[in-house]
Amino acid sequence: MQAMFPMICLIPNVIYFVVAQRVHIEFEMAEFIPFPTCVIPCLIDPILTIYYVAPYRNFVTRRQRSVAIALTVSVAPSSTRTF
């Protein structure tokens, strides 16, 4: 999935460019779509890595649990107050 995702995002850019060059008309998508679609794999790849690679997923879930435990401990009300 990680190997195919960049190709899925980059191949349409090449097709947009070729169509715009061959047809000789203003093809708005060929001008504005390439940058956002080239950035998508960079945003999605870390999420896929965390989800599908077991050691990363275990590390992230352990960190989330430890943060959740730390937050519940630090939010516990105190019985003594000093003014």
C-alpha cells in the first residue's frame, strides 16, 4: 500500500500535464493540482506506517496510554489547599 500510494498520486499529474500539452487548451487542473497531490503521500505515509507496522503501532499505543495516565494523575483533585 505504501509503495502504490505515491504512484496513485503522481501518475494523474503526468496525465494532466500530457493532456494539457497535447490539446493546447487551458486545462486548469493541470496548473493547480500537481502540488497538492504530490504532498498527499508525504502526509499519509507516516499514518500508514504507524498503522501497518506493528512495532510502531505498539510504541504509539504505549505512549498514548502513558500520556492518558499522566493526565488523569495530574488532574486529580487535591485535598489540601494553601492560600
